[in-house]
Amino acid sequence: MSRGLRALLLAAATLLASAVGAQAAQPFAPDTQGRIEFNSFTPKTMFDLARERRQNWAGQKVWGDLSLPANGDAAVPAIVLMHGSGGIEKSMAQWVDAFNSIGVATFVVSSFEPRGVKRTAEDQSLVPASATLADGLLALQLLASHPHIDATRIGVMGFSRGGSDAFRSALEPLRKAVLKSDLKFALHIAAYAGCNQVYWSPNTTRAPMLNLVGKDDDYVGAEPCEQLAQKYADAGSAIRTIAYPRAGHSWDATYQVFFLPNATSGLPCGVVRWDIDNWTITAERSGSTIAPDQLGAFFNGCVQRGAHVGRNEQAFRQSRSDAQEFVRSIFSAGKPAP
């Protein structure tokens, strides 16, 4: 067994051994699946979320689609799936099948449609990042109350913008602001995540993480997430990065590669980091501090339009296998002995 895998398994066993609990948003029958509505919020900004300025948290009903594997009466592990800027695309069905086929339930969260938005690729401000993060964390709370799901074995996987949520949901100041319990994701998988705008605290859940990046991604790039993964590692998280050669953004898409001319990319801006504990904003490339009222001007001067998106069959097949192997290893490590 490699040292990296041993570290992942140790982190999983430590996390999964802790007791968790959540109040059920609604009573579930053991076989309840399909479309499930639940209550979430739309905090105006991440600052409003982090500082629990709940007067700025608009209540919002959202939903997700739960798919249970055929595992009899046993409580099963689950993965919360968070979509990207294009909303829930056909490619998501591949991941539902990938996890259901290994005995893991899936819950595909819909963050855009309930808010009357189809996509945010051209304008990310249409749905605040704080809102999708709240959705993901509250989906965890919802699933933990389901009698057919093991509350100690619920993970999250996000794609592109949803991959950012997969990273951020491991930050304790943000998790605690939304969930008033010890409930945590047991694992985190980020696929071609956006890591150019980073919210950061060294206080993490230390849950095992898998970071999947495409070496030819001209939308969000590979290097920013590789750097972010190192920050999580330095903070005590067991994290592995896998980079797929010749893979661009959305390598799991059901359509061929094409150029999306109006997609907004912050890649030329470098990484901008929000330190949650003192709320300073830093442009990492220059090391300079950015005043909150200057953020708009900063991004207007560097954000570019246009990026390639589309399928890379080899990268999809390998990432599917890599994600399945990771989930199996972590959830098996935390499963009680029969």
C-alpha cells in the first residue's frame, strides 16, 4: 500500500469514526428516492455566509434527485453531486451510474433552476457562490436523515463551479456557518474545479480529497487547483491530485470539444485569495492586497472571454475509474465490521 493511500485511509477512518447527526427536514421512508425538495438559502455574498449575517440569507427552496443502488435493506453510502456553470447536463447521468454501480447512492443537487437561472457561464453573479455552497452543505444534512443512507459515509463531488464547492465545503468556518452540528462530508472530489478565486482558512475538516484536473484546460487551468491542493495538504488534509494529459474543461461532456466564446475566465487574473479569518483579499501573483471596493476594477482589467469545453473519452474513462477507486477505498475504510 502506498504512503499516500495509507494517509487517505487513515484520514477516512478517523473522520468516519466520529458520531454525526442532523435533524430531518422531512420524514423519509427507507425507499424514498427521486425528486426531493429541501430548504436552503441564498446568502448575498460569501462574507455574509462566513460571518453568519443571516439577515442577508434569503430563504430558497431547492431540490435534488436521489438515486439509490439496489442494496437491499442495508444503509448505503452516498455522494452529493454538484453541477457546474451549465447547470445539470446530460453528462451527470454518467456519474450517477458510476456510483450506483458500486453500491453508492447519488443526490444531484439543482442550484440554478429553482432560482430561475439556466446557466452562469456568461455571468457567474447570477447565482452567488455562497448559495451553491449552502445548497451542498444542506443536501448533506438532508441525506443524513434518510434511513437508507449511512450518515457517516456521505461525500461530495463537484464539477467546474461545483468543484469549487467540493473544495470549500471542507473549510470549517464555512461549514459551521451553515450546519449547526458536527456533520461533515466524509470525502471530497473536485473535477476541473475553478480555483482562481479561493476562499481559505487553514481550519479544515481534514476529510480525504481527490483533485482531478485537465492539463489542457484553458477555462480554469490546472495549476491553480494543484496549488490549492497543496494548501489543503499543508493544513492536514490527505489529498491526491490526478492530472489528465490532453484533457480540457468538461472532459466528461457528452458533446465534442468546441469554443465557448462568451464564457468568462479569470485565468489571466491569477489566483485571488480571500482569507476567511481576517477577510483580507490578496492577488497571489503580485502579493498585493485588494480593497473590497476595488475588486470590480481588478477583475474588469483581466477577465477574458472564451474557452474550450468538451469531451475527452480517455480522460472521462480514467476519471470515472479513479473516482470509483477513491470512493471505494474511503468508504470501505470507514465501514463497520460485520
